[in-house]
Amino acid sequence: MILQKIRIQNVNPRSNSLRLMKRLMSSNEPETKADKPQSQPRVFSGIQPTGTVHLGNYLGAVKRWGEELSVENRLNKIYCVVDLHAITLPQDPKTLRSGIKKMTASLVACGLDPDKCILFQQSTVKEHAELCWILGTVCTVPRLAQLTQYKEKSAKLKEVLLGLYLYPVLQSADILLYKATDIPVGEDNIQNIQIAQHLTKNFNLMYGNYFPKPKAILPDSNNARVRSLRNPEKKMSKSDPDTKSCIYIDDEPDIIRDKIKKSVTDTIKEIRYDPEIRPGVANLMLIQASLSNQTPEQVEQFIMENDMNKVKFKEMVTDSLIQHLSPIRAEMNRLLKDEIYLDSILKQGEESARDIASQTITDVKKLVGFH
């Protein structure tokens, strides 16, 4: 989808004042940190506190997040438990509260070391909501109404909640608040990044060149394709009503064994990697490849050399999953028993996030004319 250009000349009654504002700002801009380039790219990603990280999340994104961290780039790796986004649709408060802790523990157990990244709870940094409102004034109703996710979700509702409609503006605020440049997303979220790019352009045209243009960082093409174990035509998803379709990072070994055993493959005897024709077999090969740091083709070669049938192949995948996920599950369970430590992680992240966010809001308020 090509990002549509805003036609400033058709914005009425602001158009004349906008052109005047741009001329005035070019000679008399408020003092901000607007024009200072960032020394390094900055990553921002958010994940909702609804449920636990599943295997698709882990292999497609979270595993890589942990591997890319270092103490030196902590302020440029920002990960957020997006509880404001979670209430776009109604949530039970008690479930949401425990979900925030569970997702925090999940991410830390998966390798997001809070000393090597900023990990925080979205709602504790009020600047997210402030910037969302300001960005809402440079966004149009038709631009949001054309988004595929909005159309699909709103079609199922009798009455559409305003939060569902404004979701992409808040997501843009999340990104721009930290002047993030690299945004890890799945292909189904590309349109929301295009909204962030659109609002970046609009704001910069109206108030001066302040925000860097964010870009989508897509997951590895293989790991992005982890499919449902029960219906490999679909992505693995925690919203799937079939409980055996999805593996979670805290699944017990017996549960993993049962899910893999009952995963859908096909009736062809030979085991070959062919995602188009044989998605069920290919999905299991992809999982095995990701866990063993191999390519699916290398897994295929190993299977051929060892003359494996599907039963043996599924046992191999099961063993790899149990071996890889067991220490993660153990660490996650340990963390969930130490709420004080989890609170301290989120507090540390909140303080670091607010240091960046407060400067951005101060600059934005000067540019807009509040100060």
C-alpha cells in the first residue's frame, strides 16, 4: 500500500495559517532538540498483556529481541507492555492486572534483560496519551477509516468503540514519543506503521522537521510463517478457539508432546519442505530449524539421511521444543513468584522511558505553541 500524501492546500480553514506558520517557524523556531540527529537507530515495540507469549511470537520476534541487546545500546532498545491498547476492547480489570505481570515475566524470561533495554508499562508514562491527542489533530477521519484491521474488527461489532478507531494514532504516539526509527512488526501491522509515517510527515510539515521517519522491520521470512498446528493455512494465534493449535512458552512438556503429536500434516510418506503444497509438514520443519539454528532445507537433509518417518520426526520436534522452552518456563515461573522484583523492573523502565518521553513532549508543546 502506497502512503498517501496529505494535501495541505485542501485543509480548511487552516490552510493559510499553516503556510504562514511554516514561514514564521523557519526564522523564529522555539529552542528544541528537534534537529539533533540520533547517533543510532532506536527500536520500539509493544506487546499486549493478553495471555502469554506463544511460539510464533517467540520465534518471529521476541527471541531476536533478546539476542540483539547490549548494555551500550540500552536507551535505543525500547519494549513496552501496551496496556492502553489492551483496553481498546473491554477487559476484566483483575485479568488485565495479572496479564501485565505475566507478560513482563514472559519477556524477561525470553531474554529481555532490563539492564540492556527499556522495558516498561505503557500507562505509567502519561506522555503517550498527551502525544496521542496532539497527533489526532493532524490526522483525518477518512485516513483511519480505510485501514483493513479497523474494517475487519468493526464489522463484527454493533457499536464501534472510539478506542478501536483511534488505536493507530496511539500506536503512532508510542513510536514518535521515543523518536523510534526501527519498528519490528508483522506483515498484518504494516498499515499502522504507514499511519505513523503519515502523521510524522503531517506534523513535520505543520510544525517543523522534528520527528524522524519510522520504518517497519519485518521478521525473518521463515520465522514469520509459524502456522497453527491444527490448521496450517492460518498463522499461529492465541485467539484460535482450538487449544491444541498454539504452543505457549510456559507449556508443560506433556502438553507440548500432545500438541505436536496431534498437529496436522498430510498423508504423503516422504518428508519434504514445501510450504505451499505441504504447509503442516513445512511448519514443523520450520519450528525445528528455528530451534536448532538451521535452515528448513538442512532439517530436510537430516531427516532424509536418518530415514525418519513422521512419528520420529514429530518426536524430534517435541524434544527440541521441550529442551528449548523448559528453562524459559522455569525462569518465568520463578519471576511470577517475585512480584516485588517484577515491579522494580517496570519502575526502572518507566523512569528511563519518561526521561525520553518528557523531553519529546516538552519540545512538541513548544513547537505547537503551548509554551
